[in-house]
Amino acid sequence: MNEPILLIMAAGMGSRYGGLKQMDPIGPGGEVILHYSIYDAMRAGFKRVVFLIKHEIEADFREKVGDPVARHLEVRYAFQELDRIPAPFTVPQGRTKPWGTGHAVLCCRELLDAPFAAINADDYYGPHAFRAAYDFLSTAQDTPGRGNWMMVGYRLSNTTTANGHVSRGVCAVDENGLLTGVTEHTHIVESCDGPLCTDDGETYRRLAPDAPVSMNMWGFTSSFLDRLAEGFPDFLREAAEKNPLKAEYFLPTVVNAALAEGKATVRVLPSEDKWYGVTYPADRPQVVAAIRAMTDAGLYPERMWD
């Protein structure tokens, strides 16, 4: 079956937000933010959804998030578990932190039997992003020895918050619209001079407002799953030595390595949609107001799943 799949990574707790923000209602009918991603994806053509969650939130997640969606789409569940790692590796003593987005996708591998889009649960991506992703994935095919993947790129100025700093992957894109690399910046803030970033917490430098950035909306074929599985043992070996309690296996790191080796091409699909997210508690009223305005404008129904 080649019908594209939407994978939603919802296993993380919102440490800066202070709660399980994936299930915090922000819509007029009690919708959570990822319901808007699913609704946009459904309108774009997606018919299957995989939720990646933790076992301890399963009952609440199914009731508040998954069950309403299951009346309209095929819904499957996968679980990110810390000890789900290949032998002979074991979880380092004292580690509680998940292994990152790369490990999250690997935990869903048996459910991903077609090209898939992978997104965060706590971001609003906009309808254009899902149309572009679905159109790409519907026809995506690898060439011998090279993966054919995609990423939705947003203008940096459309992805910041006035309530604190954000992490963004700033993308280098060639004249053909192909990704050549992603540079992770973990501390980007708004300012009157535009976006600023710092690596040491003291010295800030400007970033171009229209720089394309990754919001962790990727599209992959099955070759990416093979790449993830092949690289994970090497990551675990290095993590055990250098940072056993906090090292994470990130999707952009795996993508960058494949690009450097000439083993993949990544098409950057530009989006002018504005990102919304609940990174901080103070973000929530702004997101609620934005959803209310889009609902009043007719982009979304008052009660999404009725």
C-alpha cells in the first residue's frame, strides 16, 4: 500500500510549557493543536495516521485526541519506550530522557509501510504544508542508492515567539530547491532588529528573517527507515561514552549525514503559512486567538469532528 501516512510524534512532555501540552484544548470545540494538523492533512488527502505516544498517556490520549479522529481516518498507535534499543545495548543507569526523534520514528517502523510525513504534536503547520507534503509523497520514489525525501521550509520570521527562545534548524538550499544542510540553533529570540541567535548565551548575531527553517516536518520513503536503523547502533556507542544520560538521535543529524554521503536528496517545499505553537504557557492565548480568527474566517469548522 503506497497511500502516504501521517506520523505524529506525541510522546514528549512539554518541559518549558509545564504539562502535557499535546492534550491542552485550544479550539472552540475543545480541539487540541494537533487536531488542526490532522484536519489539514485529511483535506490534503492523507487517510492514515500513526500516533507515537507513551504507554502512560494512552488512555487519556485515545479519549481526547485519537478517538474523534478515528471516526474519519485510519488510526494506529506506536509507543516510544526507553529500553527499545538493539542488543547488546542497555539503558544507561539513571537515564530517563527519550532517545530523540530518530528513535521515535524507529519505534513506528512496523507501521510505516508507505512514504510518510513526520510532524511534531505541538505545532500548527498550516494547510499549505500538508498539501505540499501529500503531493510529494504520493509520487515519491527512491533511485538506486539514493533516498528521495522532502522537508517543509518556513520563513524564520514566521516561526518565533515573543515569549521566549526557540530552537530552529536553519536550512541551506541550493538553486534547485534541494537541501544541502541544516544548522541547528538552540536559542533564537525575537528583537526589533529581527531574529537573533546565540551559541554562548552572551553574544548574539542576526539571522535573516526569510531564512528557511525546519519545523520538523519531514517526508520520507522507506529508505530512511533503513538509514535510521543502520545508524542507531553507532549513535548508542558514542552516546554511552560521551553523554549517556542526555544524548539524542535527531532526524536532522541523520539527514545531514545522508546528504554529505550523497545517499539522499531532500526537496525543500516552501510554505508561507505562519507557525503557531505552545512552547511556553504565555503562547497559549495567542494560539487560541489565532485559531478563533481562522475559524471565524471559515478555514476550520466550529466543531471539527462532528
